[in-house]
Amino acid sequence: MTLRFLVVATLSLATAPAALHADDTDLVARGAYLARIMDCAGCHMPRAPDGMPLVEKGLAGGTVGFELPGLGTFWPPNLTPDKTGLGDWSEAEIATAITTGVLPDGRVLAPVMPWASYAALNADDLAALVAWLRAQPPVANPVPEPVAAGAPAPAPFYRVTMPAP
Ligand code: HEC
């Protein structure tokens, strides 16, 4: 599925944006490659009830959140350039969130978002990844805000349970 996603993304790049310069196209293609191997879609792509990723929705936000005991439950946000996604973010804000976990309002992302690993990205790869995110079609898909530990969850989430003794 992720492969199909890449093929779709690459095809749409090949046919669509006449406005992009050759250099930009290279940058965006590098970003597509990085997004694939860094598995952004594994968390940020919506899924059907049977668990299959909805490739046509791109990175419009994960359907299933992650409960982190004691910390809260977190749904992977919409990363497309829509208002319900990263539409109002600057490129610098996106780059900072990916590599430091710090959001524009100062909150630090829960560690289920692997920003501590992505902190090792070099500047060129980070620019390519952000350029690819910016080049995606906007998809309107509001994703629930995080909820505090123990608060009712508005959407499905993954929970770790211990086996019975
Ligand atoms: C293992 C799951 C997982 C993977 C893989 C992942 N993310 Fe995330 N990401 C999350 C979760 C969950 C959040 C929300 C965490 C929170 O609210 O504290 C998040 C938040 C973000 C945010 C902040 C968005 C906002 O509106 O607050 C950005 C930007 C982001 N991720 C980009 C990426 C990119 C780019 C990739 C791939 C390179 C990626 N993520 C891979 C789970 C993941």
C-alpha cells in the first residue's frame, strides 16, 4: 500500500505542477522518498475500518490514536496543506516540529511521533521532506486534539494491555 502511495504521489508529480522548476522537482522527489522510508504514512494516513490505508487521502491524519499511559492519547494530525492540516504553518515551523517536537504554541509533541529520531535529519533532507509535504494536495480532515490521560477519547486509539497473570 505504501508503495502504491508513492507511485500515485510520483505520478501526480510527473503530470501536475508545471509551475515547479526542475530543481524543485528533484527536491520534492527526494522528499517523497524520505517520507516513504520514514513511514509518515504508517501513522498519518487515514485507514478504512478494516485497517487498510486510504491511499487517496494522503497524509490527512491517522484514524487511530495512541494512548501513552500517564501522558494522554494522541491522534496523528493532518499534514496536508489544508486549514485542518499544516496550511497555516510556515516551512520553518514544520521543520522545527519534525526535528525538535516543538509546536508553534510551544507544546512538545508526544514521543510516539518519532521526532527524537528525525532530529538526525541533515538540513538538505529536512528541506526536501518539507517541500514534499507542501507539494501534497490539501485534504480537509479535522483530527481530534490530544486528550489527557484518563479523559474520554473521541476516536479510536491503540492501548497497550498486560496479559492476564
Ligand atoms: C509512529 C507514528 C508516527 C510516525 C511514523 C510519524 N508521526 Fe508525525 N505525529 C504522530 C503523532 C501521534 C503526532 C501527534 C503527537 C502529539 O499531538 O503530541 C504527530 C505529529 C506530527 C506533527 C505535528 C503536527 C501538528 O499539527 O501538531 C508533524 C509536523 C508530524 N507529525 C510530521 C511527521 C512526518 C513528516 C513524519 C514522517 C517523516 C511523521 N510525522 C511520522 C505520529 C507519527
